[in-house]
Amino acid sequence: MTDASLPLAGRHALVTGAGRGIGRAVALALAARGAALTLVARNARALAAVADEARAAGASSVGCEAVDLLDRDDLAELCETVAVSADVLVNNAGTAPSAPLEKTHDDLFDETLELNLRAPFALCRAALPEMASRAWGRVVNVASTAALEGFAYTSAYVASKHALLGLTRALSVEAAQRWKDADLTLNAVCPGFVDTDIVARSVERLVRVAGVDEAAARDRLAAMNPGGRLLRPDEVADAVLALVLEQPGARHGEALVLG
Ligand SMILES: NC(=O)c1ccc[n+]([C@@H]2O[C@H](COP(=O)([O-])OP(=O)(O)OC[C@H]3O[C@@H](n4cnc5c(N)ncnc54)[C@H](OP(=O)(O)O)[C@@H]3O)[C@@H](O)[C@H]2O)c1
């Protein structure tokens, strides 16, 4: 018998970028529903702190993988050893560099695409067939409003998030065709600005480049959000959780806009 308050008991969830920000909030939301977690980021100490919080929140077990997703060997090992057993995959780790076109060097462009697109692709490729073999799975890719519209000085980021949404849509259609009997969904969440380290770095940059004070810089970013305020990480986590908990999955290849 399943406990209604722990709908993810018996499910294994893999969350990338779980050491802080949105990934941490997603991990804690899944933990509170009883999932077994694997948390991924580079900083082992940050992961260990989130793991403690996740255990206290109700996770049935928590494993940490201190992995640099830009390292192809480490990523391949994560795919082979962990992603194959994931029932829930949240591709959240990401980088959001800002630079004008001429300063968007090849390395910056490649690293942005490698982390924001190639790592989610590799993890989906490892996880999806195994989810299908167990007849249930949820993939949520953390994209951005930058998956849906252009923003200045962020060509690599905008390109990577558009591509991540395209990947989500393509795999959603492929999964529906190939694994009709499995309750398998792939969706993206597309938040506007969320109050995390990424926004803190954007605020620093605005203070430096535009000469405004910190409060004005935060206001400027908040005004770009559809709702005119910065989102909290737990609001994004709630949206991710809603997609994971759909029973059976109703949304396929959707871009859930949050702002
Ligand atoms: N904040 C926003 O305004 C906003 C808006 C829309 C979408 N998003 C998206 O939401 C996601 C999370 O953003 P956030 O704001 O929570 O960012 P954040 O606070 O900077 O957290 C990023 C997480 O990713 C991990 N990470 C970064 N590079 C990594 C790498 N090479 N390998 C493994 N892990 C890595 C970081 O841990 P380590 O540094 O320890 O590796 C950290 O846990 C990103 O995909 C971002 O594009 C954010």
C-alpha cells in the first residue's frame, strides 16, 4: 500500500545542480514526498549540506555525486551508474554567462552548450529507455524564459535554452511513439529571473556596468519578469514537483512558463 503523503516513496530521483538555488529547492521538495535522491554538483560540501536537509525533509535515502558535468568521462560514468536507475530526472545544473557577441568566445559558447544542453541530452539518453522498461518516468528540464525569447548579451545562454526546450519536445514525441504503454513524460519549466546566485551575479554586473545601486539593479531584473517580481527557488520547485506528481502524466513536451 502506498502512503498518499509520500507519493514518491520507492522512486529514485536524480537532480543535477542540487547544491544550491533551484536544484536545492527541487531536491527538498522531492525529499518531502519520500523520494530516494541522488544529488549532483561539483562542490561536495554543498551537496552534503543539502543531503542533510533532504534526509530531515523525508528522503528515503540520499546519495551525493560530486561530478563536473563538463567532464565527459565523469558524465558518462554518471549515466552508466546512476541515470539508468532514475525514475525522476531533473536536469537543472546550468550556467548563464553574459557577454556581448564579440566577447562570446568559442570556449564560453562550447561550455554553455555542454552544460546546459549536452549533459541533459546524455542523461536523458541513459535514463529514458530504462524508465520505459519500468513503465514510469518523469523528466523535467529546467529551461528559462530564455528558451522562448531572445535577451541581449546572452547569445550562448539563449541558444542553449532554446535547444534544451527543442530537445525536450523532440524526446517527448519520440517517447510517446516508442513507449506507448509507459507513463513517461518529458517537460520543461521556463522561469523568469529567480532569486539565486545567478541573479546575484547579474546584479553585480549591472551595478558595475550600468552604474546603478544594488536595489535598482534587482528592480530592473524583476521588472523583466512577467509578474514584475523575482521568483523564489521554491516556486520553481513547486512547478517541477507538480509535473513529477501528475498521475498519470498529462503534459508532454510542454514549456511551463513561470514569472
Ligand atoms: N536564477 C535564475 O534567474 C534562473 C532563471 C531561469 C532559469 N534558470 C536555470 O535554473 C537552473 C539553476 O539555476 P540557479 O539559479 O539555481 O543556479 P545556481 O544557484 O548558480 O546553481 C547552479 C547549480 O548547478 C551546479 N553546477 C554548475 N556548474 C556545474 C557543473 N559544471 N557540473 C555540475 N554541476 C554544476 C552548481 O553547483 P557547483 O558550483 O558546486 O557545481 C549549483 O548547484 C539553471 O539551469 C539556470 O539556467 C535560472
